Amino acid sequence: MGNQNGKVYGLTLLCPILEDDRATPSHDLQIRYYLAQLSTGPESPFTRSSSTHLARLVVMDDVVYVGAPACEEHLNSKYLIFETNCDSDLDGYMTELAQTIPDTLDQIWQHCTGYPGTRDLSAFLRYMRSCQIETTFFFAATNDKNRNETLAALQTQRSVAEFITAHQGMDPAQLQREFVAFAGRLKSAPLPKPAVFPQSAERSIQTGGHNE
Amino acid sequence: MSKLNATDIQGFVLRGYNMPYARYCFLHFTSAPNARALMRELLGVITTGQLWDQGKPQSTVNIAFTHKGLVSLQLPLATLITFPVEFQLGMKARGGILGDTGINGPEHWDNLWQDDSEDAEVHAWLAIHALSQEVLEDRFVYLQALISQTESAQILDTQDAAALVEGGKVTLKEHFGYTDGFGNPDYLGVCRSTQPGQGKLMPDGTWQPLATGELLLGYADEAGELPVAPVPHILAANGTFMVYRKLHQNVATFRRFLDSWSSRYGAGDAQAREKLASKFIGRWRDGTPVEVSPDAPDPTLTQDPNRSTNFTYSNDAAGTRCPVGAHIRRVHPRDAFGFEGRLINRRRITRRGLPYGPYLPEDAQFDELTDKTDRGVAFMVLNASISRQFEFVQQQWINYGNDAHQGNEKDLLLGNHGPGEKYVIQGDRNAANPPLICANLPNFVELRGGDYFFIPSITALGLIAMNLVDPR
Amino acid sequence: MSNINGKVYAMNAITPMRTWKTWILRLVFFILWNVKPLQNDLINLSFIQFARWVIIPRDKFPFVGAPQRAESLKYDYLLFFSNFNGTWNQYIDAFSAVLSKGLDLIWRWSEKFPGSTPVTIFKEYIARVQFDTDYYYTAYPNATANDVKAAHVVQQSFDTLIDRAAGMTPEQFQAAYLDFVISVQAHLGDTGEAPVVF
């Protein structure tokens, strides 16, 4: 139970955000603006983390008031939530991030209270550990393959589908020759780039609301 | 549940009429008070859901309205804004969701549906079904007279449709040669008899009718609540929503495609050709379900209502009998998603419709021009929620494949195919049932227009006619 | 700044719990974790890539020291993070239809939870307790949970075949290849763009 499910680790961090009336805009808004312009596609800094499957960053302003008779209460700080599904535990994962994307981390976490920066790795890890919340229950659909294995498998799936389609009705000897050659090419193909989605025409978001 | 008042529900909603001729008239109201006068006249004419135990009438008449139609009839604003979002937007605006893009986009639609100008808005669908062409024409003349007497509307266009006749006999076939009309859902209280396989699957393996509220507004639905409906309740109850789509069929493309791939399937003979055709849909062209009878069609099966739709896919997870992406498996997965079928009970739709355009015999010559002939099916869907039922099936199960575990792949016949798309027919080691991947799928069906309609109850029609709709 | 990236949706939800109820929830999760068959339904609803529940006791919000002001709260909080495929409505409809008992077992300890059936009121509650994602990254945006599972099936079958392929006679290979195709034939769905959001 807890953070680990098979080979996948569910890291949950809640990092208090700096409160400073003199900052304009406030620190939580600055994090928001930075994240809004950060690429989520192939240019994302997280592509450089080979152990990140899916990750999100959320600025949590406050807790929710669900309505009377529940009591209304408020948080004294806002929190930056970092929820990530990755292939190594906190120490391994945050070390990788600190080494591959230190500037991105600084840009985001400079707005968090007590953040020491990435230069001193042990201080950095100590800070992150102090912000970690134990995941109570972690579910993973596929929990035994790491990110690179998944990217490779998706490429294999596509290539195999193409091969099978194009080689229907071929005589056995030729089929075998071509298959062996194909397998060789696939094995030596580079790992596909992460976070790539197909180019698409202008996509409008249409509302359905709650009356669906 | 309460007994349905069939005299308050339009007959078209409760049953398929099985009349071989139809004319769908699309109206534009020119004056609200006059249109209401027309409604008052029509109240005595609209066919209700009363059973025909005394004998089938020669013809029927039914009416439905677009949102723009309800606006032109001057329903109160507070009522108009409570209609579901998708109905207010209309089908054209939902094109991105439905895959009505590219060749299915509005630029290719019939003028009736393409024209965006205010006086070309389609306000109402007035449908005549008849047992013969003569009766149809008589009825049409009668309705035309009513419309011109009341000076209420313009008939923008009409769409004729008729059952295909093969060898002198009226058939239930559509232009690709498939026998249609199987598998409409059973709803509680709506049908006198239910057929195993049409309702919802129960944990003990039997079939029960679906909740009435999946078709009719104002009744409990499968989620255990009343479906979201416009106010006031009296306007919505006993009504439903209809999707109308004119689907053009590229018969030459289909026949060429079938010919070319059947030569590569199994023995490559005429039998293999029919088997391949059955693997596209999940039924042989005579209607025999492939899941029950994968090797040959079986007329005794199709004619026995206790067996013709009575099957599940639990013994065929691999798709070797009925391919995983076959049409009927996509739109009615039965138990294929597990959970004893509970994930699909709110995604069922009632289909109505008739083919239009000239019949092309199976052995006739064809060329590229054949696809240009105006033929296809006037297709209608009835459901309590267009977005939860029709739009969902169209977007998630026809033009996408994730729920069927087929990634992005689309329904072979209905999908709006991009370049290089494929259809996998799962097979086994049996030489007559090999795996086959049909590649480079063309578009067999193209959309030529349509819209979303509200089919009111007789009471609601009366309220509209008397301008008494009050949203409280 | 979207909850959606490719084919996956990031839902975040927070609900308050009275502290004595938190212990019951912990027990529920403990049982769910250790009695694996109870997780089957979650696994068979194959559109969740990853999901987690995080209980934050009222005094356990991270405190890094001054100038942060410590929290002083009455309720414990249950955080929920889901990464699922499909639309918001489809997701909640599916859960309400087949997993309502499990959902209730987890969320009935949260204040003002109306129950997971009927679905419309349940959706209103979720909309109230849901908050939005600022940045969402996925390494494979054009693949759903189903696509990923299918891809691994294909990879495994493929690896098994190539190990043996070169050393066979053409006839042996033809038979082995047919077996290979049969083993992957239901797992070859093309991956790509997600359907339009509505």
C-alpha cells in the first residue's frame, strides 16, 4: 500500500506557495502564468525525464466548502501540487529532474516557501521529502512496464500492424526473409520521442454542460 | 411503472410502421400565428401510438420540430433555453463531434441543409408513410392544401424514400445488400412483446426491456432518474428527440471493395465473398448473426425472433466469430465490455428509416459514375438524449475505437475514413476463417445533411398550437 | 492550461471528512488493497491509466517553517487524482453505472456526498469538488490504457517470434507467423488523435 504499485511509483507533493502581499502578481498566479505557457507536447521539459509516464502540476488555492451543514474553513497557504506517475521513488526521480531540468524546476518552485534550489542536491531532496504526502491508494492500469518500454511497444504495435497488412498472401520464404529484415530494423530503431501527438486541424471545444 | 398512454405519443416513436413508402417534408414557418393554426389542423391528423388492432391505416402523418422551429413558433424564451444544448445548437454545429467533416462536411450537403440563410431554416419535419405511392401522393396533396390554406409555411424540400424491391418483392434491404431492421431496443411498456437480445442483459443471462426513459421523456431511465428534459414537464413528457441524417451510399465503391478483398479471403470464391461481407457488419446479408452462425447464413435463425438477436459475445472475446470492430458489435456491445452489459444500457438508440434512390441489382454493371447517383438511406434515430445516446455512439463507437479496444479505428461502413485506415478481421487457423486486414478504407457512406428534432407528444403539440406553453 | 492532454483527462477533486470517519476510509483502502479481487472492477473499467487517493489529515499539510503559517483545520481532506480516457461525462456515467457501491464506500465519508446514483446529482457534486489542472504532461498522449496494454501484448508476441524466426524453415515460419498474427490480431488498433471534447 502507499506510493508503490508494481514498478510504478505515485509521488504526491504539496508545496506551500509563498505569501507576499507585495508581489504583483502574487506567487501562485506567477506559477500559473508560467505553467500556462509551458509546452505539454514534445517540447515539454518532462520529455527529458525518462521515468515520467504522466504528471501534473496544480495550484490549489483552497479547500472546498461543500455547503451547510458542513463548516466553512480555509487554508492558510496555497499549495503547488505535483502528482506524478513515474518509474523511480522520490529520491531517484527528483534527482533525475534536478539533473535534467533544473531551470524549469527553479522557475516553478522559486515561488514556493523554503525552496532551496537544485544546486545543493541533498537540501533539494530534503525539501521535497518534507513536502511529500503518502499516497493512500494508488491504482495503475499497467504497472510493470517503464516509460521507455511503453514508448517502444507503441512503436512496435504500429510497425507490426503495417507489416502484417502489407505482407498478406506472400509466399513463406519471402515472408520469412522480409520479416527477419523488418525485425532487425525495428530492433535498431531509435526510441520514439515522447509526448508527440499528431498534427490536427483547428479543433474547437464545444460545451455539453451537465445536461448530457 | 405507469402504463403508457399510446394516444398521447406519436406513432412514429413507438413503432416502425413497416410501410414501404415515405415522404419527409421539411417546412419553414412563415408566420407564427398561422403556423399555430396549421398545428391545430394537424392535431386531428397526426398518427398516434394507438395499436392497429382494427386494421392498418393506408398512411400515417407525424411531425417534429428543430429548435429554430420552436423559436419561430414563439415558445417562451424560458422554455427554449431549457432544451438540451446539442438540440439548441443543431446538428450542423456539432459536426466536429460527429465526424461530419471533410467529405461529410456541410459544404457537401444538399442545399436544403447547407443553406444558412434565415428564410431557409428548417423548422419542421412532416413525415408521411404510406402503403402505396398513390396513397402517399394523395396525402401529400392534402397536407399541401392545409399548408397553403393556413398560409403558414413553405415546403423547402421533400425527401422521398421507399423500400427496395428485388425481383418484384418488397425487401428490408438497403443499397449495400444488407437486410436491415434488426436489433431495435425493447423498452418497458412500449412493446407488446420483447425479443431476447434487444433489451438489456441481466445478471442471470436473460434479457429485459430497457427503462422507458431511454426513449421517452418523463419516465425513469436506466440511471434511476428522470432524464434531463425541457420545462414545463407537460411539454416534454411523452416526447423524444430525433436525429435525421441523409446518408448517401457509394454502392460502386462498396462493390469494388468487396470484390477486391474477397479475392484475397479464404478460398476467394462467391461463398468467401458473402462471408467477408458478413464480417464487416456482424450479420450475413440476409440478417443471420455471425456470432451465432459464423460459417453460413441460416434463414431459420433470422425468421425466429427468439433467436435472431439472442446472443452475447462472451465466448468470442478474440473476435474469431464476429470481428471485434464489426458494426453491430460496435453499436450494441452486449456483454463485450463486461459488467453484464451495464455500461451500454444508456447508449442504445432506436433506428428508423428507409432507403432512397434507385435500386442497383447485384449483377448490374457499375462505374465511377454509379457513386454519383443519389441513393442511400434516410436515417432517423430516436432517443431521450441526443448527446448521451446518438452523439456518444457516433463519436465514440463509430468514428473511434477505444471502447472496442481498437484504438482510433472506425466502423468500416459508416466511419469517416482518413487515408490509410484499416479494418482487421480476426480469424483462426481454419483456412475458411483466416485473419485478414482490409487496408485503405474508402468512405462508403457520406452525409448529405440532417438536423436534430423534437417529437412532441399530442398534448405538447396541442399546447404549442394554442400558444399555451408556460415554463412556470 | 487544460485538464486534457491527447486522450487522457486529469481530474482533481478534494472533499472534507470529519476526522473520525477518516479511519474508516483507511480501513476501506486497506481492504481494497489487500483483497485483490475487489480491484477487478477497477481494472476492467479499462479507461483509467493511473488514479490515486490521498488522505491528508488536518495536521499533516506540509509545513516547511516560517514564513509559512501552519494550517489549523477542522476536517481531514481526501484528495483524488485520476488520469482517465474519454469524456468527463462518459467517465462518471460509467462509474455510476457499474461501480456505485465502491464509489459510495470511498466517498460516503466525505461531507455532503449525495451518493453515486442517480447520476445527475452525483455529477453536480463532482463539479463542485473538482478543481482544474494547470499543467498536464503525458509521455504517450495518443495512447489510451487499452492502447498501452495492446501494445505490450504485441511487443511480447513479437519478441517471442523473432527469437525463433531465423532458424526455421519457411513452412515452419509460415505456421509460426500465422500463430503470431492470431495472437496479436485483436491488438493492432491504430493510435492517434483523441475525439473532440464536448
